[in-house]
Amino acid sequence: MASPLLTPAKVDYPSSDGRPMAESDFQRTPLTYAVDRLRYHFRERHDVYVSGNLLIYYQEGNPKARVAPDVFVVLGATNVDRSSYLLWKEPKAPDFVLEVTSRGTDQGRKRELYRALGVREYWQYDPTGDYLEPRLQCLELTGEEAMLRRPRSESS
């Protein structure tokens, strides 16, 4: 007699982690500005998705395997609203991530996670100048080592 087929349990991927979007106005203002400006910049592109503070689930079946970048851009993903970004249902991981640093930012863990996911550019911005020097940094995550690429200064 054949054994009955078991249907996998439905996994819930919440659209919120219950945490605030930002620790203060110093983080929220540049975060929302960056999302708005990037959405405006790519407004004519139906194949570019821009979002921020949206949960990205990167391991099917494991709702704890998630990250919520402050700002991210995916080239090649349909520009439609989502409640979360399920990596196994999407064409790929973000190409660009911007984190607005604060006291709670774990820069090393996020850098390694973004590299593992295939993010090419990981930008960090410190609006208060308390955590990073220079305050805006870009890490290229394409090789074995994260390469710090300094943005051009305004005087360059």
C-alpha cells in the first residue's frame, strides 16, 4: 500500500519584523529621501525595483533568514509593490544596498550576508559622523575581499 503524500506546511513570511524603520530622524530622513529619489530616477524603468526597509527573505522555509536593507535596488526585477522580497521567487538579490548607519548597525555581519547574497555594491552613510570616516563609503562585494571604494569628494 502506498504511503500518503505529505503536503509541506505553509510557511509564513511576515511583512514586518516589529522593529522601527530608523532609530532617529538622522537615519529616517536620508533613508526615505534615498528611496524616493531612486524611485524617481528609475520611474520609467519597469525592470528596476527600488525599496527600503522591506524584509528580504533569502532561505525558503526559514522565515528567520531575513534582512531589511535601509535602501536597495534590483536591476531586472519587476517594478511592482511587494509586502516582502522572497529571493527564491525573484530574479536575483539586490545589486545595490545602502545602509544608513546608527548605533545598532552590525556592519561586518551585513557586509558578509550581502556578499553571500550576491549584492555587488554595499554603501554605508553615517549622517551624524559618529561611526564612519569618511561618512559615505562604498564596498564592492564582487571579489574575495570587500573593496572599499571611496566616493569622489566634492572637490574632485
